[in-house]
Amino acid sequence: MKIVKDGYPFIIGAVCVTTAVYWFFGAAWAVVPAVIAVFFTYFFRNPSRSMPYDPDLLFSPADGKVMEIEDFFDDEYLNEPAIKVTVFLSVFSVHVNRSPIDGEIKYQQYTCGQFVPAYEKEASFENERHAIGLDNGRLRVLVIQVAGILARRIVSWVTLGHKLKQGECYGMIKFGSSTELVVPKNVEITVRKGDTVIGGITVMGRVKE
């Protein structure tokens, strides 16, 4: 189990507050900041995960619950009929995002926006979002990080031209959010609405021949 580097300022800050409160006011008053420090440590966890490589499979880019699967025309990156799978992340989910396939980042777009609750359908269009388009020569997919009512910052550790391995971590969203996976029609979706998925572990789709 690792801790994401972006979490250390939160954890260290909470530990310092806990120590100061304990020193000046006693143990009873230090309980609340101590719980907050534990929560930050839990929230910014990044569990090590291994999986068999398979170019025919698309793994979930996030932990959470599938809240929508819909057909639409993607004019942002694929420019063709597509399927979008939306995964909602609660504050208790692992918030690190992983690449569903091997691929090079051929598209990247950060969009400022509002902070509508991530489970609301309009959040996909109105909220702060960060999208990357992956291309491995055989398949192109779009992965979108969408901020929620508590999420105030989307973190990206990659940039245009970066080559990601299947299951590799590339960013995270702080404190509640959703992640969308947009795939072409030649991908068979293997999850259903309401399913709980695990990033880099759950098979979300399979390439049809």
C-alpha cells in the first residue's frame, strides 16, 4: 500500500494540528483532528495491483460504482458513435485513476467548470473535467476525470505524448468525483449499471473482432 504524494500535505497538516491540540488542550480535544488525519491517509491510498496483460481487454480506470452506460456520438476525440461508461467514486473509494489500455496520449484537455454533485448527469457537461485520449494503433479510447461537489482539484501526472501501460496510474481526483470511459462500438461492455468496479482489476470491456 502506497500513499499518493499529493496527500502528504493534507496528512502532515492534520498530524501537526492533532499534535498541537493534544499539547495545548489534551487528548479528548485531539480526537477529531486525529480522525481527520487517519481519513486523509486512507483517502490518498494507492494499493499495489497486478493483472495479466491482455490487449483485447479494457480495465476499469477507477474504483466505484457504474452509474450509467449510454450510447452517443463522441465529437471530442473519437469522432464516431461510441459508448460511455460512467463510474461514481465516493469519498471512501480509491481515487487514483488508471489507464484502461496500453496507449499514447494523443489528446488532452482540461476544462474549468462548476462543482455539481458527481452523481448528477449534468456534471459531465458542467463540472471541471480533465480528458485524455489514448491510441495504441488498434484502439482509441477517451478517459475523463470529472470533479464533484467536494472535489476541487483534478490531478494529472502525465501530458500529451506520454505512453501509458495498461493499468498504470496517471492521476487522481480529490474528494468525491466520477470517471468516464468512452469507447468505440467495436468494444463489448462487460459491466452493468449498478456494478461495483475496481480500477485496474475489473474488466470493463472487450474488443470484438
